[in-house]
Amino acid sequence: MQASHTSAAASVTFDDPNLISMAGLLPTMTLARDTGLHELAGKWLSIPTDKGANAGLKIASLVAGMVAGADSIDDMALLRHGGMGRLFNACYAPSTLGSFLRAFTFGHVRQLDAVASRLLVNLSRRAPLLGSAGPEDFVFVDVDDTIIEVHGYAKQGSGYGYSGIRGLNALLATISTEDTAPAVAAQRLRKGPANSARGAKRLVADALSTLTQVKTSRRVLCRFDSAFYGHGPVSAALAGGADVSVTVRMDPAVKRAITDIGEEAWEKIEYTNAVFDEDTNTWISDAEVAEIPFTAFASRKKAERVTGRLVVRRIPELNPKDTAGQHTLFDTHRYHAFFTTVHGSVLTTVDADKTHRKHAIIEQVNADLKDSALAHMPSGNFAANSAWLVTAVMAYNLTRTAGILAAGKFAKARTGTIRNKLIHIPARIASSARKLRLHLPEAWPWQTAWERLFTAINAPPAAA
């Protein structure tokens, strides 16, 4: 592609009051209105009226900006161009929204958590966020934390965490199934140096409480990495009626259990880059799995101990240690173990291993959020940044729901893809018979998906 000869003599002027650059905000924010975002925020937030007047409209404005790709307060100005004022009420200035966020306290952030939870429940009633699998399938609750990098020392709570970069620590809990993309069920912002498991017990309880309101009848499996191998998160999951699958640290009790696994118990698995040998009808792979009964937290009192299975995956040690005598067990192989309460009749050893490794899906959510609203923490105020995180989660879940309603490849697409193809579509506003009409680009490649979304949002209500 190159510029035409006629474009060389073109001139430009910013003077059309009927153009907008983000026509996809119309169906998306209509969905937000219909699922009660404005009413929920207005009901639950108790910010003083000098800063918190019209809280529902201000939260909706922040969500709209994030759906459109805003990653700072200044970016909220994109809501105030062209004909946006004809489509939306109360397009607030960035300074107004910044003052609103700085009025938050920890209590107000928890109120906003309640708004986000109820919004997710309402969204699940408009679109199948958890698909349509049968009751024998799992709903996965994945928990992980991530460091959001910040710059400068003016950010309250920032510090150097496990990643070695200066930032704030965001803890997330997502819900998903085998065939659906994750939605975020709970979130919490912590100080940068915070231990990964800090507050995880409460977060798991909040996520499972939200999942209960979604009214799924399926089994629930909470998947954690080794940072969350502790009695708090595990007991919260079990108390909420879920099973757990958590990576364990190689402490002496785990090592003793591994040494008790007989050599005949190891089973080869289809692993990354494995090759199937048709002559022997086996997978040629260096990975093997086995399991053994195990009691977690055996040092605690009996009521707090948890029985289950220790599933172990081993691969040959490619750099064996030099030893003067006979090689020991841990010199010849590298071991990766996790503890699960799922019974063997539900998930075999191999299936349990495959299911646990898919916990990494939450990393896609972390990357997705950092590609949009969490690219920056916009304020020096910790509570304001905490509210920003909750609002970013609401924007993420709203965008994810819009993708499901658009169907096709957008049902599992990244929110950046949904934003680029369904939200950032230019339009010209025209009036006819006291009605507004949007004129969208001819031959838009994703016209069919956009029309599906628009139709689903504006469909007449179902018969009683």
C-alpha cells in the first residue's frame, strides 16, 4: 500500500462533530447499562458527595475508557471527541475522574469489589461465560499474582518484589472451563514486596462466593502454584466446596514421599515435543508421572490436615551431578510434584497432570490486562490504584462478554483483539426521524461479528 497521488495535495481539519472513532462502545456500554453497572456502583459506593457525586456514571466512564484502551487518567480524554456526547451522557473530563479515584479509601475499594462481583454475575446471565459443558466437567478457579511495574518513588506501596523490578503486586482469581476463556472473579492490589500468598485465603473465598452466585452445578477445581501451597488458601478452597490442585515445594516430607514411589509405578506421558513410535505403539518421551497417597500439612493438628494424592512428574537430569559413589534419586531425575484432592476415579494420574499444567492460562489474563488498563498504575495514591485495578477487571469482563456475544473466534479472543476489531471502528452519526443512525465503514472485515454483537445487545426481551 502507498499513498495515492491525489492524497499528496490533501488538507486536514478537525472540525466534524458527528464522527466517533469507537462505535463498538455503543453496544458494549449498553450491555454495561443493562447488566446494572450504573445502579450497582451508585448503590454500593459511599464516597462523600463532594467527590463521589454520580458515582455510577463516573465508574461507567472509567470502564468505558478502559474498554477503549485507556491505560492512564489522561487517556480518558478519548471519551470526549466528535459525536460522543450525542451517544453517551456524562462524558467526564480526565481531571474529574482522577479526583474521583483519589477520594477512594480501602473501604471504598472493597465496596467496588462488591460491584465487580455482582456485575460478573449479571454478565454471566447475558452470555455463557462458562460455556455449556455438562455437570461432570470442571470449572477452574486459578489464582496467581503479577507485578505491575511502576517508575519513581511517589507511588504508595511500590517496592521490589520477587521479579526484581519496582512495582505493585496484583493478585487475581479467574474462572474458566476447558472450552472457555477466563473471566476474573476476584482481585486485590498489594504492596510490591508482598508475599504472593498474602490475602490469598480471603481472595479464594471471595472468588468461590462469586462463582456460587453464577449458579454453576459443576465441580470446581482451584489450581495454585507453589507460592500458594499453604493451609490458608487450601482450606478456603475446601471450605468453599472446591477441590484443589496445588504445586508443592520440595520439602523433606515431599521428598520422602517421592522416594516411596516404586519404579513400576512410573508411567510415560505425551509431553512437549514427544514422538510417537508406531513400531512399539508407545510415546517416546523423557517425561513420566506417578502418584502416591499424601497428607498435606501433617505438622498441624489433625483437624487441619488434608489427605489427597501427590502426583509427581519426572524428567531425566540433563546435567547430572558429579558424585563419588552411587547416584541418588534426585541426582538422576528432576521432579515436579503437586498435591490434589481430586479422586483418582475422576482424574487419572496422567489426566490430573495435564489438568494441573493448564493453570498457566491465568498468565494470559495477566498479559491481557497489562496490554490495556494495567500498562500503568495512574496515581501515586495506593487506594486510587486499587480502585483502578478493580475497574480494569470490570472492563476486562465486559469486553470478554462482548466477544462471546459476537461469537465465532471472538469468544476466546484476547481483549486486545476484540478492542481492535469490534470496539475501534469509526462511525459517522446521522439523524433521521428523531433517531440516530451510525454509518460504519463499508467492507469492514468483521462486520458480521459486530452486527451479531449489536443485535444480541438490542434484542427484544424474552417472553415471560
